[in-house]
Amino acid sequence: MQAPEVVDMNLASRMVRPGRMRQVALRIAVGLAVVGLVTACGAADPPAQAPSEDLAVALTDSPMEHALKHLDPKYVCPMHPQIVRDDPGSCPICGMDLVEKLMDPMTGKHPEVTLRPVVVQNMGVRTGTVERGTLWKYIRTVGRVEFDETRLAHIHPRADGWIEALQLRAEGERVTRGQQLAEMYAPAVLSAQIDFLQALEPQPHGVAQVKVDKARNLLRLLDIPDDVIRDIERLRAPRNRVPVRAPTDGIVTQLAARQGMYVTPETEMFTIADLSRVWVIVDVFEAQIDWLAPGLSTEIRVPARPGRVWKGQVDYLYPELDPKTRTLPVRLVFENPDLALKPNMFAEVVIYGGPRRDVLKIPAEALISTGERSRVVKVLEAGRFQPVDVVTGMEREGEVEILAGLEEGERVVLSGQFLIDSESSLQASFMRLSMGDRGEGEASAAMGGAHAHP
């Protein structure tokens, strides 16, 4: 009786890395090799049953390949794949007969592809080298110019009163620190001046000084400038109207006060913004957050100022992502001495994350991205190619970092790799179909049948 045909897994096992089952097989093969597997196969004693393959074929196999041919089959339930048994039987859950689980020789594999030189030339195949170098991390995004909120001044009165002698007439006026914006009459301020003047009158020793200091501090709490307090003390006369002055240099961005208007401490009369330094708020994608840190250098360009570049730095990373866009707001700071940057301008932003040195990299055009994984076509030798899975890192300026799957000095295909990869996938499909056509009996004999050689 002729021995059943054995599944040839030699080519498939050489093409790719083994999976979990092949790792188990490798351990079995190594153990068998130690005790003389091939020697036992070719022993002088007569075999107990018909040989499963020729000795010449067996001697050409690697230990792992030889062990894979003689692995015992496993039996699984079609409805409950977690039920795995070494022997035939029925499922303890549903009672269905267990079926043999055949090992797919092409699981995770990419067969080699051999092309004639004329085909390689017609396809215009170009190759590149896997090398080590430096990749610069940087983020390109867009942002918007905003006020530096630490340089905003909101001016409120300290007491109820009326605005008189208003000197600002419109928003957008530029003011300087100490500039008088208006004058205000407030009964509470006038009463505090009278108390101060009374405290200045001669008092018993040790009492007048305390009362004067208390009255002077009350005027300061009412936001009366020190020079005005000194004039009141020198002239010994109160002032019906006291000045309202700008606390900082900047632009008047809000003007709510009007001539003769009655105001209270809740009234925001003026808002002044110092635009000599501005913020730029950008949105950074979640995958790039790890590259960010306060203090990183950055630069911006705005369409309104062609050719100009402003250099700044990352100031703050906000603690929460936008749940809709999945981006993180990041605040950048830029000096703006000539006020060329205006709030609400759009800006093109580059954030530099620094170099990553001594990384393994390839040209980005060599990468084949399938959505689930990435791979490249590696050049084995002249006319022989093989797709390999790779793990990629950062990608910048037409280069991709390789974290796993390739070694320095290896060559990869830069053009025509998609056709080669398709051919490899087609070969893998044919090999799977070939294994399926052998039938359950032949596959069982090939993987778990008699192990003997003539």
C-alpha cells in the first residue's frame, strides 16, 4: 500500500517566522535532535509500518521542519473553539463531534518571490538601504493668536460714583502706564479725604501718627494715587474729583465708561491689553502629545505678514483633550514688540521636539500600510524578494523609523513593491488551497501519521 502523500512545508517554513505552534515544534525538534532523531529514523531495525517519506527527503529538512511534519493533530469543537483535545471525541458542551485542527502552514507567512532580471527591469524596481541616522521630531499645525491673559488689566472703581472728564473716546486707543483715563467723583472717597485731613490735625502725643497712617491706608485702598495723597496732605484740602489712571501699557480693548456715567464697583470701566507679548493656542493630535514639553522651541508664520517668522516656546499644556476632535490645546508664547501679531490671527505653527539619534530608518516610499500592519519587501538576493512585517515609529521628511523587522544594511524595495507583495499574497493563497485539497485523511497522516524511513 502506497504511503500517503506528505505535505511539503519546507518552502513555507523557510519564508517567514514561525508562530506559536512552530515555537512548540522547535522545542520538540531540538529535543529530538539531541537524542538522534534522524539516526533513529534511519536505524537498521526493520520499521514497524510503512515509511511516511523517503530518507533523502527527510535528511534535507531542518530539525524544525522535520518535527512539523510529525506533530500529533489536535481536535476542536466547531462551535466552541476553546475545547481542544488530543484525541477524537465529542464536545462536553454541545455534544458535537470534535474535528481535526490542521495547522495552516502559511499563518503569518509571506512567500518569497523570484523574478527574472528582465521582469525586474520592466517593473522599474528600485531599492534602498536600511541605515541608522537622526530623525527630527516636529509638529506642524495651525493656531490662533490670542491675548496674553496674564497681561490683561480690568479697571473697576473702588466706590460708587460718577465719571467726569473722560479722556478716552473709543476702543483701540493706545495708553501708557500712569496715563490719566478719566476723573471720578465718589462721596465715599471725599469722606475718606476729610477723615485723613482731620487725622493730620494736632493730637496728643502718640495718637496722631496712628490715626494718620490708618487714614492714609484707607485712601490707598480706595485706589487714590500716592502723589494725589501727598497733594492733599500738602494743601490741607480735599479733592472733589480723583484721577483714574492706566495700570499698564497697552491697548484699550473695552471701553464701557461714558461721560457722566454712574458706576459701581461691579462696573468694568476699561480693559487694557498689553500686546507686547501674545499667546498662540494650537491643537495637537493625541498621538503627538508625547513629543511635547514646556520650553520646546517653536516658530510661527502668519498670512498677513509674508516672509516673517516669529520664534517662541511652548508655555503650557492644557490638562484635558477636546472630546470631539481628540486634540490637546497647547499654549505658545511669542514676543510682539511692534504689535505685528494681532489677536484672532491664524498662524502656521511648527513645534520642534528635538532630534532622535541613532534610529533605524528607511525611505517612507518603501512602506506598505494595510491598516492592520505595515510591511516592506526585502531583497534577499538578485531576483529574490520577500515581504516582511515591520513595526514603525515616527515618520519625518520622507523617512520612517523601524522599531522591529529589519536589520541595518538590509535592502528594501522602493518602487514596484506593491506588485511583489501581491504576488507573494497570491502564492500564499494557493499554498493554503493546496493544503485544504489534500483532505482530512492525508493531512492527518502527514502531520500525525507513522514516522519511519527506509
